[in-house]
Amino acid sequence: MKSFYSLIKIAPNALSDDNLTIGIILSNVNDYRVKFSKTKTQLVKSIVDIEGNLVDFLISEIDKKVKETNSLLQKSNNDIFGYDNLINSEYFKYLSVYSNGVLKFSNPKYIGSNVSEKDFNKLFHLFVDSKEKPKMDSSIKKIEKEFYQRVDNQLIQKVKGRVHTKITLDSSIIPATSTFEFDCIGKNGTFVGAKAMPFTQTKETLLKNVNTYISVIAQLSAKYHQELLANKFFLIADEPVKKNSPEAKYWNQIRTNENIFKVILSTESGMVADIIDRNNAQMFI
């Protein structure tokens, strides 16, 4: 069974063909998913020729229908007669052609056999609201939570009070950068510092963040008249789960070739605390 999606639209004026996309509904292999843009919903409520509470009612009814359908689909897994689902692609084709009210649906688009939560959020971001931040996958949330907890246990708690921890430097320290947060940084002649960066974002975002880190290190070294390569800076970053992804290749690249900082795993972050101890690094701001 192929998955498909349909865009949910509101026609601000019944006499016009114009409409505004406020959400997306996805028919997946074993369930339905729906998501609405809060920004687009508020916008359409301010320009439609009807009361805003009708828009809220329509959204509520769609949510309700999706939940009911998912509940029936789940029950049918243990039912020998199954569930004859009438909300299929043909139904949405019919709606896309004959719906002439405030609520409209686009012609369904087929996209493969199964769609993950991450890919569903990408579709929402692409077709509904590019500015609304996609919901983070629960597995990614877990990876990041465990990552930061290891860094906190093995590094931050060991050096807190001796060097700066979780400090945000502003333009008074790094003029060419608005703000930048170090997980820890200290100085005794040369710098010792670390930035924790989970590789759960896109390569483009990671590349931007790493380049900012390099720029900040260079600015600090120049400001305090330190030789750039004499410092001991670390990027705490675990290898991405998907080994052949662009993010994993970039992680391998900077771990092998970067000399401004050293890439270490979150399980190795305790070594930064040891270097801070040996160098007797201290707060400097």
C-alpha cells in the first residue's frame, strides 16, 4: 500500500479561487497523521469572510476524524474481518474536485510505502509552513538528552567553579560574532575549552556551527595574543547513527583533518577536565 498526502486549505472568500494551505494530512501504511500550522491558521482567521471559530471547528473535526480512524485501524489488526477504510486516496481525489466550501483538499500525492515521523515533518516544512520548526523525532530527543547528560557528568560537574561553564560570550569578547556558548573554557597562558555539539542536525547546519566555533577560537586567540595552535580546544561530538549519511562523512572529515580543535566522543569528555586540572586553567573574564 502506497502512502499519500493531501494539503488542507481554507478559501478566504467563497467567490474567489484563492486559498491558503494551513495543514497536511498523511495516509501512511498503518495510520493517518495530520498537522496544522499555528501561524497560517491565525492568518487565515484574520482574513476569511467567516468567523474564526469555524476554522477552529473544522480543524478540531479533522483531528477527531483522524484519531477515530487510527483507533479503528489499530483494532482491525486483531480483527479477522479487518476494517474497510473509506478515507482513501479516491476519497481525497473526490474532495479535491468537488469541495466548494471554505475547507478544501489538494489532489492526493503518492510518496512511497512508508513515511517516518521525520519525513512527515519535512513534508509539513516544505509544503505548509517553512518557518515553523519541525518537530524533533523522539529517538533524536533521546540521543541528545543522553549526550548532554554524559558531558555534564564527565566534564561540567568536575570543572564547575574553576573555569567558565555554560558561558555565553557576546560581541564585547568576540566582535565578529553576536553570541557563542562554550560548555567550558579556561585559561592559564593558553586556552582550554570545549563545545558539545550532537551531530543530529543537517550537514549544512553542522557546517555553519563548526565554522562559527573555528571563528570564535581564532578571535579569542587574537584578542588575548595567543598562538592559535597552542590552545587546547575540543569539539565533543558522537558519530552519527547513520554511518553513510552526509553528517557522518563530515564528522569523519573534521575528526581526521581539523587541527584548530580535536573531536572527541561524549564518553571521552572527561579528558578535558583532566587537561584543565593539569594546566591549572582558570576563569579569565
